[in-house]
Amino acid sequence: MSEHQHQHGEDCGCGQDHEHDEHVFIVTDDEGQEREMVMVYTFESENNVYAVLLDRNDPEADGVIFRIEEENDEAFLVGIEDDAEWERVTAIYEEIAKTENESKEG
């Protein structure tokens, strides 16, 4: 997947506890189909920030992880090409998801 620009043009990333509008991105898949993706979670690893996105029209489908990069005060989603980086971030996200599920069940 190629770079994708945030639809709303504003990415807070402030870490403060206050409401934000739903972060919606238009993502073009490998077949050229555009899908609306909603950012549901962000996390950091090795000085990079990653975003987990779900398909807005199919929230039960598996999420997709992108690296967030900033340039000229604009935030971009970048596909992860490096296998080692991909394995690291998916392992982190799986641990986060497991912890989230345990807290919901408890």
C-alpha cells in the first residue's frame, strides 16, 4: 500500500484526555479499491508511532497497522514493508488486544 493522507488534515496526537472527531482515512488497497478506515488505536515502538485502522463499513474484519509519519505538520500513514518491523508491531498489537479483551471480560 502507498502513502495516505489524513482526510481531515488534523491529527492531534496530544495524549490529553479529551474528545476528538473520528479519525477517518481513505485507504487504497492493492486492487485499487478505496476503503474508509477508522483509526481505533495508536501505540509507540522504537521511536515510531503506529496506528491500527478498521474498515468503517466492515468493523469485524481484521485491522490494518500503519506507521504514522509527519512532514510539514501533516500526518501520513505509511505501509510497513520491513518484515522484522511488521513482526515486532503485530506482536505488540496482539499483546495490547489480548490485554484489552481480558479487561472487558473482567
